[in-house]
Amino acid sequence: MATFVIVGAGLAGAKAAQTLREEGFDGEIVLIGAETERPYERPPLSKEYLQGRSEREKIFVHSSEWYADNSVDLRLGTRVTRIEPDHHLVRLGDGSRQPYDKLLIATGATPRRLPGPAHYLRTVQDSEALKERFAATPRVLVVGASWIGLETAAAARAAGCEVTVVEPEPTALNGALGPELGALFARLHAGKGVDLRFGTAAAEITGTGVRLSSGERLTADMVIVGIGAVPEVGLAREAGLDVAHGIRTDAALRTSHPDVYAAGDVAESFHPLYGRHLRVEHWANALHGGPVAARSMLGQDVVHDLVPYFYTDQYELGMEFSGVIEGYDEIVYRGEPESLEFIAYWLRGGRVIAGMNVNVWDVVDEIQELIRSGVIVDQKELSSG
């Protein structure tokens, strides 16, 4: 009987285990997670769960009974210390060894950290700690106008906290959306009373706040750092797998070793649509990548080629984003951005490469089809709908 081991008990790992059973795999499945919580989804941690609008049970991928009912050996609070692909085994923190026939690495990513006393948001415990602190309405200073930074700032404002955001770029989400749409999110937060400090970095985090690169000191009761994440590639690199910005895989999520696969935040996969390797940290990549990896492990002919997708909820703004803006030379709008009800299309050479629908729903498929088609669009038709 074959044994499939999954290292990383997050969304990608849990969905891979589910797919293996749904596809008829009757061998042993071992799902190993360093956290003590069973697999859960991370987006609510900076959105509805952080704001107290969702119950804890709703964040979990499966019920507590699902793993036993489906003969998935879920080992929580367990660290993998070494992967030995040539021997087809993983070594665990307690000194034991777990053999495998096929291995999936879904170890995710960890927040980039700064020296000094600060809070980070990655785990359910992080979210609960922030929620508890927000209830006391402290003065909150957020380092980084990233998605996590801005969603955390919105949650803090909703709790009645005084909030300052520090960001070295000229506006919010500058790398993710470009300056035009990043500025819209900046105006949204400024209109809610957030003190935005762009063009300056946190030079030092102290027990009473932050010293900026400009020399100015800002006081706060708590500092939250949201400056991106780093993929957990240490095990893969030590195992001799091909690692660049993440664990390199082909379009079927196979790594440089034929019996080892990677999915989710940790994977830098070849994307046929873009003709190059991409590492995508967003929720949808884990949701769909886990099942693709599972089918690939079973020998099925599969390709992980979904258009990158992301969503956010901040105040009254709900948004879905598809694609990659890299190299865009123009933005076309359908609707007025200041109304917070519009669609933005990023174009390169007359072709749609990304799209964002703000408070406009049921259009993601249409946007993604435009991206996939690669056709030169009629801009007047695009803007009028």
C-alpha cells in the first residue's frame, strides 16, 4: 500500500488530502503540521474573523471528525526537520522517521520580520491576540501599506483604535496595483481617519513606537508589521531541490525530484499563460493548487494554470483582483473609481493583463477570459461594458 506524505497542514495540504480520497486513493495519507490547530483558511484572520464578524469554527477547512472519517493521519504540533528524497523519508522533530512513496511540500510562508517588539499576523493565534488588543482601543501603528497591513488597519479602525500606517513607497499597494489604484486605497483609509505616512520607513521599533528613517518618532501602544512574507523553503533547499524565489516546479507542481511536489505559497510554479515561473501567495492558489498537486501525485495529466486571483474587504470596499500588472502601460476604467463601484483593466500593448472589480460582482470569469485570450481590445467597448 502506497504512503503519501504532506508536509504542511494548511489550506493547500488539507485540500490535497481531500482530493486524494475523492480521486480514489486508498493508501495511507499522512498530513503533518507544525501548528496545533487543524488546517484552516487564512484570509478571515485579517478580515471578518479579526473584526469579530465570523465564528472561529468557520475558518477551518474540514470538521474535526473529517480526518479520522477519511483515514487521514493528521499529526499536529509536529515539525519536519529534514527531507531525504533519495531515501523517500522525512525526519520529524521527535527523532522518528516517516517513509513515503510520494511527498507534497506545502509549508507556506512566514512573515518578514523587523527587529524590535512588534505583532505579526499569520496564525489564528496572531489574529486572536490582535482582536483582544484592539478591544482596548490602543494607538496602533502599522508598518507596511500591504494587503495585510491595510486590512489590519481597517480592522483596528473598526474597533475604534487610532491608527497610523508607515510605508516607504509613495502610496499604498504600490507594487501590487501601481500608483493609480494604490492611491485610491490610500484615500479610502485617509477618509476613515488613518494617518498615512508615505515615503518613509521604520528605522527602529521600540517599546513605545517607531523611529522613522526621517528621524521622526511616532508613539504607539502597539506596532504591527505587515511587509510581506518569505516562503518556507529551508527543508527543500537542504534536500537539494531546485529553489529560487520558491520551490521550483513544473506546471503539474512536480519539483526537481520526480516523487516530490510543492503547492501553495511555497511553490514557484511554471505558468503556461505567462511562460515563466510564478510564486503566488494568495488564497486561491492554495485552494486550487492542493488538488492539482494531489492529482499530479496520482499520475494524472494536470496543469496548474489558473489566472492569479485575490480579494479583499476594507470598510465598505469589496474587491476582486485577477492577473499580474507587471509591465502595464495603461489603465482603462468602467465606471468612476471615486464612486467605489467600478472595474479597472490594466493593459499592455492593448491587451488586458489584469483586472480589478470593486463593489461590482459576478464579472471575474469575464475578466479572466479577457486575460487568457490575449486579444487586443476595443477600449471604448471595454470602458462602456
